[in-house]
Amino acid sequence: MALDMDWKEIADLNKDPGLNDAQAIMDWASRSGLKLGLASSFSAEDTSLIHLLHSAIEKNPEAAGRLHVFYLETGRLHEETLQTLEECRKRYPGVEFRGFFPDRERVEALIRNKGLFSFYDSIDNRKECCFVRKVEPLNRALNELDGWITGLRQSQSVTRANLPAFQLDTDHGGILKLNPLTSWEESDVYSFIEENDVPLNALHRQGFPSIGCAPCTRAIQEGEDIRAGRWWWENPEHKECGLHAGGAR
Ligand code: SF4
């Protein structure tokens, strides 16, 4: 659903000194009147955001009908991720969690034609699997929304170095994209989780900095880049799955 906002209004939001912290941005979202979905992979960033969303809804209960959490049930998620989802469901009553599954016929055709691990064979095959299991369901999830909320941070990768808190997302029809944690460092995320008793995906304790599909995500060694565990067989510049492409300002 296209947003009734232009580039200048988005730029003004990024300059607003009252919107320079994550809770303030989430509170703004709850008052905005917009239908917004928080895209969650149940990483530390995302469970922190769910905590912030829950606080915003507690302050402004009428926002509960417009704000929700959604996740992409790719069929290849870790057990630990699904357990974190259930933990969040219990910890944050009043927050709705919506799962989006891939199109059954597309998954069946992909597996029939290329097998279960085609993504290791080429970048094109990997992007095809990400399209079927993530991008198409994401497009469906966003179709009904005025915007989405993500846990992206500038320090996560070279491709995110200039990420603002508010963006107009032209890749998804000109909707709003909110990145409340953009200026947080990894240490800020873990301090927040500790201070607020936020559910933490057990994979993080096993050395996974990034949460994704089980066959495509691994733990990293000390000193490795935090995105090194994602699609580790590819070069860094290819390491986006199409969920966060470049068409946003
Ligand atoms: S991350 Fe891997 S398993 Fe998941 S959708 Fe992409 S290629 Fe497929």
C-alpha cells in the first residue's frame, strides 16, 4: 500500500531530535495511525524490537490492531528460532505474531527440479531459493501494510553503512521502512537484552551472530566479520537475500 509521504517528510523524520532513539521511533510508529509489521527472524535485534513494540502498545493500546510481528516460515529454520518465537509469544501477550509460508507449488517444483540443497551450487540457485522461501512471502506480508519495521543496523555489513532510521521503500511499492536500531552497536543490543530480560535465541550463545535458515547460516570464529556466517561460501557483496535490496532512501 503506497504511503502518503514524500522524500522530504521522510528526511525531516530522520532529522527530528525527538526521534533519535529506538523507543521514541517505536512510540512514533504506535501513534502514526499506520499499519506496520515488524519483520522478525527472532535474532537478538528482533526480540529487542519486539520488546520495544510491546512497550509502545502498552502505552497506546489502540495501536494493537495496527502493529504486529510477522516472520517468514521458510521451512528451513532452526529449532532454536521456533522456540524463541514461542517464548516471545508467551512473554509479550497482546502482540500478534503472523507467520508467512512459501507457496506450496513453488517449493514442490524447486525441490523436484533441483533437490534440497541447490543453493550451494550457484548464486542464481541460492537467489532462486531465497525468492521462493523468503521474497515472495515477504511481498505478500507487505502487500497489506503501510510500512515495515526491521532490526537492521549500520554496523552489520558494508551494504548497511549509511542506513537511516526512516526510509521510503520503493522496492515494495513506496511504503515506509523503519530501522529503529540503525545506530546501535552489537554491544547495545546485548545490554538491552540483559537489562530488560528479553528472550534471546539460543543460537547466539552458540556463536551465531546472524539468524537465518539452518543450511545457510553457521557460527563464526572470533575475529570474523559478523556476516561471515551467512552464505559463507559466497563473496560479501552478494550477501543479501533480496529482502533488503537497494531501493530505499
Ligand atoms: S537462506 Fe538458504 S534455505 Fe533459506 S531461503 Fe535462502 S537459500 Fe533457501
